[in-house]
Amino acid sequence: ICLASRAILFVGGMAWGMLNVAVFSFARYDPVFDWSEEHWHSRYEAEEQPGDFVVLPVRGGKRKRKTAEHVERERQATMVKRSCRLLVHELGHLMGMKHCVWFACAMQGSGHLKEEFCLPSHLCPVCLRKLVARLECSVVERYQKLLEFFESTAGWSHEADWTRKR
């Protein structure tokens, strides 16, 4: 789906709400892939170093030294976070929600992966109201369950802080 056209190069998922069909791909959410419009196929991997350390290439020519275990934990946490955001967005489409044009929101559309990675994990008040109306659920209970997830999952402390303030 993505390799056929440069116009949809960044797509991680697509949903057709009227048909109750969605397609997701998490491959592009793995941080070891370095996606750009110029070098869409680039992939960098950690160079192995003695002593269970790896040296990671970083944009700008700088390198960082981290343990292989630390790198893998960070990679998995980043991939889970990006994938969860994608699933929230595409599930919103399956529930009939369109791209949000009102606020910074999980239902906002994006034009590139870098833009997508900056989008919030939460729904704005407009989209939250749409979700609550469709599912007939409690906003308070929803936020309580989200907070439990954020607090128990590595890499979600910012979202946990945001949710506590609600």
C-alpha cells in the first residue's frame, strides 16, 4: 500500500468506517527505521561494541553510548506508544469519526510520520464528546482506565500527568 505511491509513503493505517475495515502496519513505527522523503528506505541499526554497549548514530553526526538492554527497552516503549496512537486514531475512524480540525487531538490528520509522532494521544473535547455519544460511556471512568494504563506502562508518564489533571 505504501510503496506504490510516494503520496502515501507515511501511512501506518487506514480505516473505512462504513465497511468496518481497517489495516494497520507497525513496521514504520519502529525507531530503528529512519524514514524521510529523501531516503524512505533507510534503516540504521546499532553497531555492536564490546562490553554490552551499543553506539547509535544520531542525526547531526553525534553518537550516543547506551547498554543494549537500555536501547531495546527504549525501542519497545517507543514502538508501543506510536502503535497505540495509531490504533486510537484508526479505531476512531471505525466509529465514524473524521479527522479533527478543531484542536490538537488524536483524531487530527497528519502529512508525514514526523508530524504524526508529535500529535497528542488524547481526544479533544469535541472528539471526546463524539466518542462518548457513540459508546454511551462515562468520561470519568474512561479517564480512570486510561490513567491506570498510562501509570502501568513504560514511556507514558507525560500522558499520565495530563490525565491526572482532568
